[in-house]
Amino acid sequence: MKRTLVVLAVAIAVIGGACGGDDDDDGGGEALTEAEFLAQGNEICAEASADLDAAAGEAFTEEPDPAAVGEFFRDTALPSISDQLDAIEDLEGPDELEEELDSIIADTRDKLEEIEGLDDEELFELVSSGEDPFADINDELVAIGLAGCGDDD
């Protein structure tokens, strides 16, 4: 069960911008090339994934219960993912990725809202099931080159 939670937390962390903050972009200036955007986005996601994996490892030293799972997701995982989406949006990406990325980010935010609406028992059941609620989003991220954000390996 502990490993299932860590895997789900990492899978969630690497979705549509499951990316930790990258403050290199000052919000102005020239758009990044596609290669620059993908490199920065994948780096952001890799850092966030490592951070969430570490946080899950610290939070769940024993078999988790529904309250602990709920607390972890509400206090750690979901806010992190939201911050990560913001970081991806802050990158001045290339026009050729904008429409698809906007769609992925919107889908991710919708999925986050859905998960935020779950009570502790429902979150616990989701984690216990091993089901990845972001599987389709992850596939889209890998397809556009953000494998670091969408690959849960």
C-alpha cells in the first residue's frame, strides 16, 4: 500500500505541469524555442517529482490510513501540482505547442478539482486502487515531448 501511494503521488506529480517552480523566466522577453521549452519543462517536472516522492516517503513511514492520505493530498500533493502547472504556464513556450498545452493544463486543472472534491475515504480508495487518474493526460504530455512530466517510470 505504501508503494502504491508513492507511485500515485509521483504519477500525479509528473502530470500536466507537475512541475516545481522555475523562476528563470521573468515573464517578459522572447518565447523559448520548442527545445528550450521542453528542456525547462522536463527539468521542472523532474524536480517536482523528486520532491513529492521524498515528501511521500516522509509522510508514510507506516501503513497509511484514510486521514493521512487525505491530509497528504490536500496539504502537499495537490498544492504542489497546482504550483507546478503555474510554473509551466509561466514558461514562454513556442506558439506551436500553445494550443495543445493550454488544453492539457485545463484538463489537469479539471482533474485536480475533481480530486480535491474527494473525501478522505474516496482518496484512500483511489490510491489503493492503483488507478492513475491522470493516465490520459500523461500520455498527451509524453506525446508533445514533456516525457518528464508525463512518464511515471
